[in-house]
Amino acid sequence: MSKNATAEQVRFLIETKVRKLQREQFSSVTYQQVEETLMNEKWQGEIPAHLNKVAADIAALSIQEVVDYITRDGAQQNLNFDSFVEGE
């Protein structure tokens, strides 16, 4: 039986993913960048109803997907591109 995802659960899962990415791969990635990548690339603007789908999508999200999204679609943002290269 699938459980419907609450906003708090989604926020917690994204925050956990952001901390993992910051610790292991890209220290300056933000919650907003990860959330926007999920919303626009994986979920087409709508969070899946079921918690298991949300959790699987967040777990599978790679830093490459985030970087690709923010460099392609987030060009209006003030980004520190040196941090992509240096991993800071």
C-alpha cells in the first residue's frame, strides 16, 4: 500500500538529499536548486502523490542532473561556476 506524501515529508527528503550532495559532491548546492531540478525535470511541475515515488526520485537524483538543470535553465541566477569545477 502506498502512502501519500505530505509537504513536510517531501521537504525532509529534499533537505536530506541536499546535505548528502553537499557533503559528498558539491558543497554549494542549495535546497532551491535541488527542488527546482526535481520539480521541472522529474516531476513536470507536480509532486507525485505517493511517498515511495517521491523518495525514489529524490534518491536517484544525481549531482549531474542538478548541474545540468541550473546551467541550462537557471542561467538567470547568480551562480558561482568556479564551485562547479572546484567542487566547493
